[in-house]
Amino acid sequence: MAVAQPTKLREEVAKNGALLTILSILLLIPKSLIAIFLLVKQSIKPITELAEVNIHQKVDRLMPLSVHELPIEISPFIMGALKFEVQHFSKENDAWEITNN
């Protein structure tokens, strides 16, 4: 059957199919990018909120940070940072006490 069709007709059908495919992809790309942006924004929202709380704390009145709603993937990083801060500040306080005694 394909042999009996004129070449021009087959080329037109192929061109229309390619055009529809390209248009579909071009319409899908912006929607996909918007969906990815919204998904990433929503997934890092707890981290952003924790950072805001941390930024607005006064140095002389530090409050404990709530890490219960953070993503599991970031928990080791937070715990490592907290452990580092505790070690760093305790060394600074020891040095301060030694120099002031």
C-alpha cells in the first residue's frame, strides 16, 4: 500500500507528524519547568523557614531551633553543624575563661 502512495503525500504526513510532536514538546517544556520550580520551592520551604528564624535571633538571646519538620536528607548536615557549633563555642568560652582568669 505504501508503494502506491505518492511520495509528496507521505512527506506531508511525516512533516505534519513532526510539527505536532515539536509543538507538543514546546508546550510541555514551560509547564514542566513551572511544576519543577513549585515542587522544589515547596520541598525546601522548611529549610527556608528555619533559616529565617535563625537569621532573626539575637546573639544574646538564642533559642533552640525546631528541626522536627526538616527533610530527612538534611538532618545529618544540621546535626553536624550543631555539633561543630557546640564544640567551637565551648572552645571559645574555655579560651575566654582562661585569658580572663
